[in-house]
Amino acid sequence: MEVKEQSFSDFFCDKDGDYAMAQFLSLALKLVEQGRRPDRVYRAMLRAAYDASIQHSIAEHRDFVIYAAKDSTEWLRRVEEFCDDMLTAETARKN
């Protein structure tokens, strides 16, 4: 995989979404540190993303919902594999 050099300007302009992601992560951490329930924080952020996309345009909202559905399905598959691997390792460690 090729590593692309990035400048602060690239990050700040959010060409690939890294700046926006960093802002979301920072906000999520602050809310959890304030004692908010993590599950509620993450769900609220997802709902906020849906609301923001539809306020921008119906086409943007449609594209986002399609992306979210595909990405969530792939992410769930990876999480399930990770959990299965952890369970297998834990079982092997106990035996």
C-alpha cells in the first residue's frame, strides 16, 4: 500500500474526511467522559449524520444511507470475525 504524504492543509480541508472523523471522535470522547452512555452517544451521532445529510440534499442523504448500509454490513462481519477469534483464543488459553 502506498503512503501518500499529506500536509496540514489537506487535513484541514478534509479532502478525505479525516478532519471530520477526528472532530466526531473528539466529541464522542468528550460526551462519554462527561458520563454519557456510550451506546446513546454513538446512536445519536449516527442519527445526527442522517439528519445532516438529508438537510444538505435528498441525493446526498440517499448516497449516505446506501453507504451506511453497505459499510455497516461489512463492519459487522469484521466485528463478528474478531469476536470469534477472541473466543477461540480464550477457549484455547483455558484448555
